[in-house]
Amino acid sequence: MNFKEIVTEINNAFFRVDSFMNGKISSYQYFGFNETFTKLFVEVRKPENFTYLNCKLIGSYWKLIQQISFDIDKCDYINIDFVWNEDNEAEVLGFDKDVNEIMFLYNDTLDEFNTFLTSDEIEEDERKFTITDILKPPFKDAETKPIDKQSTPVINPFKDKQTAELFEYIIENCEYDKNQKYADIWNEIEFSENYKAPYQYEYQKYIITRFGYTGRFQYSYTKDPNNRNRQRLSKLIETFSKK
């Protein structure tokens, strides 16, 4: 298959996964995401296929893989009762195999996906936050919309009070403004012995809603202990713990 054919196959496969998770179809046939994504990576690296839009497409697949993995991990989908019913084992077998492969892609292939990051995505990840970001209005006055009081409230995912206070302390005092910081903060809390990190899915929804964050949560990018930003976070946790 060529690049366009592979993309069509993947798009249709993700559509079937979504349809099955939402109860729109009652049977599912195994697709094979691992093998197909391996073929995709080979094809997209060919000179005629290695374009800005195609690399953006790979990034979109990563976000979809991430979301499906979170939904499966949290059992957050409509058809969960059907999937867990032992009487439906034959209908669910192919779905289970594909979901396991999707979660493998999420847990073990981040480096592969990151090779397709576009220059603007890399720049945004590495961009430093400055006073200009504060002074620059997010939109024109004419486009200002009233706050929707009926919108979904921001639900704090930190069930442990001390951990919630630690998070606020880090946010107030952290001088680390790269996009990766939110994943780094979660990792440092998770690695600590005295605090309880929330579920990644709930944490991400909270960060996106509260801070308007649109970047990636690259938890597997654990920084070296000698990394300056990690040392800053560790120092903040140490200082807070002594209060």
C-alpha cells in the first residue's frame, strides 16, 4: 500500500474503534495498528511524502492514540458493559487486540512519533514565556465573548489536600515555562514518596481547562536528575515539604 492508502486504512480503523466504543456497532474485526503504523512510518519518511501536512497528520494520530488510551484506562466509554460481558467474548476479541496495540503505541513509540514534530511544534514546546505573552491581548475587543456561566466547572483532580497545595505552590513559584512542564510536574509528584499524583486523564483535563494548554503531555520524557528544570522542581517540592 502507498501512503494515501495506509492513511485511509488507519482513518477507517480509528472510526471503527470509536464507533464500537460508543455502541454504534455491535461487532468488531481486528485491524492491526502496530503493523499498519510501522508501514506508515516507513512511507511517510519517503521524500515525496515527508511534508509539513503529513507530519502534522502523524501528530494528530498521536493525540488520538493518547485519548483512546486514556478512555480505555479510565473505562470512560459508552460500550464498557458490552465489552466486559463474558458472553460477548467473540465480538470483543478483535477490539481487545487492537486496543492493546493502541496502548502499546502510546506507551512505547513516543520517540518515533516525535521524529515527525514540525518546526512550529518544536518551537512552541521550547518557547520561553515572556512579559509579551501577558501584555498581548488574546483576542480583539470586538470578538470578546461573555463568560458562559453554564460551562463545565474546572474539577480539581487532586484528591489529597497536601498534594493539591503542593501543586499550587509549584505553579506559583515555578520559573520553568516550557510546555513540557506540566508533564514534568506530574512526574515529580508521582515519583515522590509523600504525595499522590492524580490520574493522568483527570490531570490533563484539568490543565487544559484551567490553563488553556494545547501542547502534549509527554510523561515518558523523564528528565535526567542533573537537568536544571528537574532540579528546580525537586527543590520546590523539598522546600514545600519543610513548611
